Amino acid sequence: MRCQSGDAHPQCSSEGASLKNQPSKCPENTRTASTMTFEEESDIVLDLSQGPAVGDISKARAGYIATVVEGIESRGAIEKEKALSEAHSKQISELKAQIESLCQNAVPNKEELVEELNELRRISQQQAEQIVTLEMARKADRVEEEALNEARLKIAELKTQVEDLRKNSEVSLEAHHDEELQREATDLRLLSQRQAERIVALEKSLSASKGCEKRDTSVDATARCREV
């Protein structure tokens, strides 16, 4: 309802108050893109990418983000190259210092050089004498070792000979014992034969002295002796 007089109508006043009390439809954040920081822009891009309106991101904003990322990577590569360059420069400086030190100490004076040569000659002479001593000791040890080996071989040979002699001696003793037994048996046979003949002769003599009576007995005794 529209008011026709200049005085404020109660209804118009109430409508104006109600309009003032309504919330504003304009956003409170009215900052432009030029006044935003990089972190705020990144947050906005992240919110848009997570919302349902991903296709509303402008190509300019996407290009800007790509440029920022490329700049960060470029700065990292530059810092790495700078660190390597500093390390190389430090190493080169150290090498130059070492070369200068060597060049300064490379040429000693004549007296020091002569003294060093004399010391080297003395050490060389001592080493030569030590080498000769060691060689002689090694040869002596070798000769002694050869003599010991020869002695061991000789001892082994003698042991073998002694063993052979012992075996041969045992065989000889057995053979000698057999021969002795055979000889003793032969001697006993001969003795028995001689004794038998002696008995026969004695019996004949007895029978001749006693007469013919005893002749038959003597004959029988002689026969018995012959049988033995």
C-alpha cells in the first residue's frame, strides 16, 4: 500500500523496518583478486576443485597456478645448482692451496738433500746385510733339513734290514733245530746198531764159554737183537 501524504504511515514504517532487518544478499568479502595473497588464492582454487562447480574455474586462473608451480620448481633447481657451484669452488680453492704448499716445499736445500741421501744409503746397506743374513740362515736351515731327511731315510733303511735279519734268523734257527734233531736221530740209530752188534758178540762169547747148551739161547738172543 502506497502512502499518499507526506507523513509517515504506520504501515509504511513497519515495511521499511522489516526491509532493514532482512539479511543482505551481497557477500561480506568484497576483496578483489589483485588484493588476495597466494595462499588465499590456493584455498579458493582448492574449494572450487572440491565443489560441484569444477568446470567454472577460468583458464586464466589455471594458467596462473601453473606459472606459480613452475616458478617454485625453477627456484629449487637454481638453489641446488648454486650449492653445487659453491662446493666446487671450495674444493678448487683447497686444491690450489695444496699445490702452492707442494710447490713451496718441493725444492729443499742442498745440505738437507745430501743428509737425506746419506741416511738412505745407510738404511739400504743395513737392509742388504739383513737380506744376506736371512739368505744364509735359510740356506743353513735347508742344509740341516736335508741332512735330517737323509738321516731319517738311513734309519728307516737300517730298521728294514734289522727286521729282515730277524726274520731270517728265526728261519735259520728253526732249520738248524730240525737239522740237529735229524742228526741226533741218525746218531741214535747208529748207536743202537752198534749196541746190538755188541750184544750179539757178547752173547756169542758167553755161549762159547758155556758150551753147546747155551747155543740155542744165543741164537735166539742174536735174532732178537737183529730185530731191534
